Amino acid sequence: MKKGRYIKLAIVYYSQTGVNYSMAKKAYETAKEAGAEVRLRKVNESLDTSNVIEGSAWDKLLKETADIEEATAEDLVWADAIIFSTPTRFGNVAAQMKAFIDSLGGVWAEGKLVNKYVTAFSSAQNANGGQEQTIRSIYTSAMHWGAIIVPTGYTDDSIYLQGGNPYGVSASQDPEKQDNTTTNDVMPAVVHQTKRLLEVADK
């Protein structure tokens, strides 16, 4: 990024076990180090959390992220660039994230999402659990906004290490682990994708 230029970045995520939160958090740290002004936001949880099992990954995540603000349309209007991070649900965007995207009709109609720079992360339990389709679904919405999509392509070796998906980082969760880790080493790719988004937006 050029000295004296500050990109405003909104990172909007949904997470239930912590994988997508961990990627969003890494992107936040990377962008802050690069000099961007960053907002980390979670989307509204529509599921009943009153009976979450004590000590489960979901319980730990809810407690860890309790102070993170919920995303609003204003966060996207404010931003120059946007990162979405969502798990896959049957090869599609999680309902919580979809509800947030669907709520943006007002700012879309006013043309306030035009020329935003957009990229996305996703995750599933399996390596081929629909992550690519989920990311492309987000990019489809971004096309309707007139946004500028910034995929990774094959622009860094980290893309191959995380499975070779050229659309955006795709994590696979290890069901045997309860510490929010992933089966593939995605964090270098998260760093690269975040920096790439900032560099493209800066241009």
C-alpha cells in the first residue's frame, strides 16, 4: 500500500465453530498491520443460543466474540473494501450471512455498494464440501451491486497449500478437533488474500 493512503476495510463473518471467525480475525490483524482502517463485524445469529452445550466450540466462540459488534449496512457503505467469511451450508451461504446480504436492498438501490472491492473466505467439514460454490454465490451478489470482485487466482504458493481454490480461501474443519483448527494450512492464504484485496483497492 502507498504511504499516506488508508483503505477502509469491513470484515463481515458468520461462524459457529470458530473456523470462519479465526480467518476473519487473521484478516483483521493482517489489514491493521498493513495500515488499513478495519471494522470486524459478525452477522446476527438467528439460531436459539439458550441451550448451547457448555464447553462446546460454539459456546467458546459465543463467549470469545461477545463484544464484537453486529454488521450493519452502514459498515459496507463506509468501507472501500469488504471481506466476507462464511461456512458452507449444503453448498451455499449460511442462512445468517444470506439474511444479512438480503438486508442490503436499501443501500443497493441507492447505489451505495457500487465499486466496493469484494473478496470472500469459506469453510466446510470436507475438502470438497461446497466452499467454491459458496464463495461464488457471494460474488454473484456482489455483481448485482456493481462491486469489483477480487479473487486470489493463482497469485501465490499459499493458494496451492490451501487446496488450490482460485476464488478465495477454503478451509476444511477437522471434526475430531474442538480447538477451531483446520485440516489444511489456510492462514498464509488468508494473509495473502487480505493483502491482495488491499493492494487492488489501493490502486
